[in-house]
Amino acid sequence: MTSSPAQEQGPFNPDIHRIGRVLCFAAHPDDIDFGAAGTIAAWTAAGVHVSYCIMTDGDAGGFDPAHRADIIALRDAEQRRAAELVGVTEIHYLHQRDGYLEPSHEVMKGVVKLIREIRPDVVLSMHPERNWKRIQKSHPDHLAVGEAVTRAVYPAVENPFAYPELAEAGLGAYKLPWLWLYAGPEERENHFVDVTEHVESKLRAIHVHVSQHPDVEAMEATVRRGMKLNAARAGLPEGRSAEAFHVVAVNGPGTIAGF
């Protein structure tokens, strides 16, 4: 993954900081593919182990009334196929109701449990802040994911006395190094990943979610245009494509422990 001037302004330097394991959180099947599938394809191609956690079953998605009875199974099949196209085979669900997601302790406990089990170098999550320039990126479930994950990352994941039943089950406290947030406000984005070599993999993954795309051509044009704009913002050469993130250093050499 190529560095850029914009990347150098953020806390994460890909030439120094190594990633071996990533856990990605999203509200619905297809959110990860729109937000970060190019970066995920680059990670898996480099040998990084990536896992997904989808918080809802996507039961309120789709456009065809005839598919309501099997929409959950359909969206799960779409997500598993899309994940495989970018090198991911491990998918977890929290089985919350689509459209009703809240950053509750039930959800936060599920997040803490998974992070402690997987012990990733990076947690990738939807952003907890609303994007007023394009409010469609800020579905209430998306914001709930970001809030639940951010609350879980600190202090609960690293507090041995939070959700003590997890520690009793052998899932001890863990200090997460990095939190990467996607689908947030543009002004928060401080890290860009050059995904030019993985654009087609990203688009193939998005295309799998056929139940969610009433206008496939418009969807693809919008995605391509957004990645080109990200590359321009990152100072990459013309013709490149990038994904944008708000990267937060959670634990590092300068971190002061405390709750």
C-alpha cells in the first residue's frame, strides 16, 4: 500500500507500523465492501488475516417485496461471496435488528468479546460522527456501529474489570493498537490507502450485493468517482484510486494507561 503526503500527516505510517490481523465492523452486509474492500483486498494479498463482524442481518434491506421471507439468508450469502472475492472467509454476526441498532451494553459486550478473541492490530469500524455533506453515509445504524465500537475499544477492551464474565471465560483484557474509521466526515480523514491495483476486486465484491442495487451503473460510477477524488486529496498521481480513513492511535509508546 503506497504512502502519500496525506498519509504522512496522520499517525499511521505503513513503512513503520506493521499489520498482521484486522477485525472489521459494519452495520449491514455490503457496508464494508463500499467503505473498505480495496484496502482489505490489499491487506489479504499481503498476508494479513482479516475478519468481519456484521452487527445486523440486513433484514430491512432490498427492494423486492417477494424476497422478504428469505432476505436474511440472501444477504448473508451475498456477503460471504463478496468477502471471498477480497480474501476474507471469517464472518461473525451480532444478529441485531436492521434499523434498530443502538450502542447498548449488549452490543458493546459482543464487540469486546470479539476483539479479545481475535486480538487484532487494527479494528476497522464505521465512523460515529454524522457526515452532513452526504447524509446517506450516516445511516443511524452506521453511527451506532461507530459509537459502540469506539466505546468498546476504550476502555472496555483493555479494562480487566469490564464485563467480568468475559475474563472469567478466559478472554483477558487487550490493548488495541489502532482504530481505523470509515464512512465518516471528510474533514476527519487523515489517512489514504492507494487501492488502484484492487479497484476491480472492490467493484466485483460490491456487485455481488445485487439485492441492494436498483441502479448498478450509477452505483459503480459513484464508487469510481469517489476513489478518484480520494486519490486527488491524497496527492497521488492522476489515474490512481484511494480509500480514505480516520485513523486513531489507541495504544502506542506514548499511551498513558488509565480508565
